[in-house]
Amino acid sequence: MITAEAVEARRGELARTDGPEPVDQYVGLMRRAAAGPGIGYLVIAATRAPASTS
């Protein structure tokens, strides 16, 4: 839940990259996973595009 709240706090910034729908889906997934009784932890992986060298 802490991660979901952190993402929601930066929602505007994150939504500028890919739009609001993926952010909302991501937060929903985290909240559902945290609410499930069988899940002790959640591993999240992401990639970032390389910085422009121009």
C-alpha cells in the first residue's frame, strides 16, 4: 500500500510519460495485490529509456 500511495502522489508526473490509464492500472494492481491474503510481497521491475546524448 505504501508503494501505491507513493505512485499516486506522483501521478501527474508519471502520467505525462504514458498517460493516466497505465498509472491507474498500476496503482490498482498494487492495491489488489496488497489486499490479497496470500501475497506477502510484490516484486516490480521497470526499464528506463537511455538519456539522450545530443
